[in-house]
Amino acid sequence: MNNWRLEEKERIKFYRINPSPGLNLVFTTRNPGVSKGGYRSLNLSYDVGDDPENVNKNYVRVKKALGIDKIFTLKQIHSNKIFYLNSNNFKEELEGDGLFTDEKRLAIGVKVADCLPIYIFDKKYKVIGIAHAGWRSTLAQIGMNLVNAITQKFGLSPSDLNFALGPCIDQPCYEVGFELLSRFFNNLPGSESFFVQHNRRLYLDLKSLNGFLLGKLGLTEIASLDYCTKCNPDFFYSVRRDGISGRNLAVIYFSNK
Ligand SMILES: [Zn+2]
């Protein structure tokens, strides 16, 4: 059974699954890097106030461990914006929350601390995509936008695609405002069943909702990595838990083996 496994290379620890030989879906843990304080220790975001020198050093470790030269990420803005990436068109500091590519040598990633990383790839292993989905991007249908962008560009149907979901904050830990209920209900019929009321508080099952939305489009889910980021401080960053926080990295790429 092909499932996520915890690996250790170049001293860092990360989760990986290989749906086919040469296709890598990775989720880094927060250990061990060089960042300090709330960013301790393998923070992989330059946008959260950490010392950029330390983030550089952390990226060097991750790239070495994964055997890749560069990881393309975005300045994430909780949007539904998607970019197609190839080696000719990438500029630094693009703002958006999803990326896809068909170039075998490009690794693409999103940075998360409670938000959900969505990995997408086609069943013939030609195209890879990744998205960053908190409630705002979910409401703005980032998953569907990524699927539409991929299928339109490559003449595929959603049923040609698989997806996997990384760790995020789980429903019992993810309290949201009651005003979200009607916004989701009006925009995404069916999504209201992923909200749970308990002791006059409202909680959102972000992961199941995104899985439902992608499944409804016709995609097939492979094994997802089911941990609550807030409940596992040794492995995952969590903004809800810590406020000031680093970011774990979700990355998808092709390798030679
Ligand atoms: Zn939790």
C-alpha cells in the first residue's frame, strides 16, 4: 500500500508519498532547521517576519534532502488566483495561491500553518499542481480554479486528475464565525454540512469540505495526510495555536527515480 511515510534525510524530517515512481508529494515538518523563537525551527516562509538568512539556510537543507535545485512558491494572499509555471515565465513575487506546471524539472510549493495544501496531478503523470486553501480561498473555489486551469490548458477532464490533501487544522480546532455559514451556503451549496455547531460555537471541517468539492468535480482522492496542525506542535506550525509562527512547506515535483 502506497502511503505517506515519515522520512529523514540531510537531518530534516518530512512526509512523502510517491503515487508513481518519480512523482513526489512532500510535506515538511518543522524539524530541524535554524529558525528561532516562534519560527523554530524549519520555517520556510519569508513573509512571516523570520530572519531571511535563516529561511535561506532552511531552504538549502530542504532542497538538498529532496534533491532539487529550486522550489517555486508564491506570495500567498488567500485568493483563488492560479498560475501556470514554466521556466520562461516565472517572476519572483507573483501573488496568488495556486500553481501548476508540466515541466518535469520544476518543483512547486505552498506554505501553510493551519491552511490546507491541495496536491493535484493527472493519472498519466504529465502535470502537477498545488494550492493553498484556507476558508477564504475555499469559498472563492481555488480547487475548482486549479482544476479548470489544468484541464483547459492540457485538454484533460477532471476525471483524469487525482488529488491528495496535506495536514491542516482539523474541525474540532477550527472555530469560525457564524457569518461564514450563509456565505458558504449561498456560494457552494452542500458546503453547509461541513460546519459543526457545538456549545454555541461553529467549527469548519476544511479538509473534508475541499475533498467533497474536488470529488464532486470528478477527481479521485489518493491517500491524504491526516494530522491536525494545531494538535501536533512538534511537527507542524499553527497560527491558531501560536500566533507568531513559521510555515511548513507542501511541495510536488518529479524526480528521476
Ligand atoms: Zn486539533
